[in-house]
Amino acid sequence: MEVVENVSFLKWLYNHKVPLLVIQLIAIVLSIVFSSQYFMPKEYESEAIVYPSNMVDYSHESPSEQMIEFLNSVDIKNEVISKFNLRKHYDLNQEGKPDFYKLYHKFDHNVVIKPTEFGAVDITVSDISPDTAYQIVNCTLDILNDKIRRVQKEKSMEQVNVWKMELDMKKHKLDSMINLSKELSGKYGLLEYTGQSREVLRSYYQALNAGKGTKQFDELSQQIKNMQDYGIDLREVNWHIEDAVTDYSQIESKYEEAKKEANKEVTYFNLVSTPYISDSSTYPMRSLIVIGVCFAAFIFSVLFIKSAEKIKH
């Protein structure tokens, strides 16, 4: 039964070969014309694949996801658009009023950012000029690097300022304690509490054997009284000074590390696939367009002729 239907359909095609061939010829001509350079300019691609590196974690996103967020940011898009005057290049500013929706839509269509299977980031640029496509890829990478550097420098400078403030506070506190220690030492003749008390008591007992009322005895008695009144205070102040010096050294180390982090100049990606200037267009695929149009025209013509025959009968 199927063989009979196929033979019948082939016979029907043969009987209507003239209109079908005419329609196919028209479809071929129209598809060639409308896929020509005038209606569908050739587009060329340039591509780069990069791995993120030296990036600071901001959230639970992976480094490649963070890089994609940067690349899709309006800041980077605007810098690229401005550098290459893409409003004019895309012919979207004819009346002096830029259409940002069309501009960004065209940009996102021509500049495709996507992750690869193994955690890298693919940047593919399409343009009617192979040189422009190549330059946009390189420019995007440069702007990306500068953008990440600025953002991370800002975050690092915040840490620098925090540690600087902490360092100044600790320095002020340490200076106050050192001044207090100097005041107790100078005003009351106090030095290191434990060792000095031993020496003073030894001298005191020697003077006591020599007899009370001597000048040395009176001086030693006053020094013992000063040690009783202020010696413990001096010892506690000196302990606090030792702790403060340790804390100050640790904070200073963190401050210097933060400054080093803020001032470092590094790149934030490793180039895996270098961009190139293409010598062959990727769009439009004119052969596929012609084949597709001819196939669609054939189906449409068959359905149209059969429908017309049914209406006629």
C-alpha cells in the first residue's frame, strides 16, 4: 500500500513539475539575493578562553562565575561601547537619540560570554570586521583586568584603613603607658620593681645597722615608701606595655601586608586560547540558507497545489 502511495506521489510530482521547478528557481534566486552582502553582511568571529587567577572570594561563587559577572557588568560594556563607538558602528544613533535597549541587545548578541566545561571563561565576539572583532576581544580583556584590579584595590584599601586606624589607636595607648611609666620612674625614682626592691631593702637594712636618722637612711625610707605606694602600679604599667608592644607588632604586620596587597600589580586571568583575526566568515551560512529556503518552498508549493486541487474539485 505504501509503495503504491509513493509511486502515486512521484507521478503527481512529475505531472506538476513545471510549477514546482518554477517555484524552486524563484526560491533559489530570492534566497541568494536576500542572503547577499547587501541584506546580510558577513560576520567574523574572534575568541579568547581565559582561566581566572588571583581573584579574591566575595561570595560562594566560583572564580569563573565572578569573572562572568564582571564581564556582563554595564561598566565594562559601556567602556567597550565608548572605545569603539559601537553606537555608530552598529548604526543605532541615526537620529541623535541612542536607543540603549537596542544597543545593549546588539552588544549582547555580538559579544557572548559563557563558561566552559572545565571552569574557564569563553569570550566570543562577532563583527562585520574581523579586525574589530579581534580588537574588541583584546580590549575586553584589558578592561576586565583593570576593573578587577580597581575593585580589589578598593577592598584592600578598606583593610589598610582599618588596620591603620587600629595601629594609631594602639600607638596612642602605648605612648600613654610609656609616658606614665616614665613619670613614675622619674618622679618617684622607681625602676624595675622586683630587682630594685631587693637592692633597696638590702641597703635599708645596712643603713639601719648604722643607725637611724642618717641622710642615707631617710632617703632609703622614702624610696621604700614610694615603692610601696607606686611600685605595683609601675609593674602593671610595664606589663601592659609589653602586651601592647606585642599587639602593636602584630597589627603593624597586618597593616604592612594589607598595603602590599593594595599596591600589587598582577593580572587576573591566564590566557588559554589567544584571540585571532579570522579570515573566514561564520555568518551567514548562505548554502544552508538556500537549501532551507528551497526545502520550505517545495513543501509550501506541494501543500498549496494540493489544496488548490481540492478546492477546484
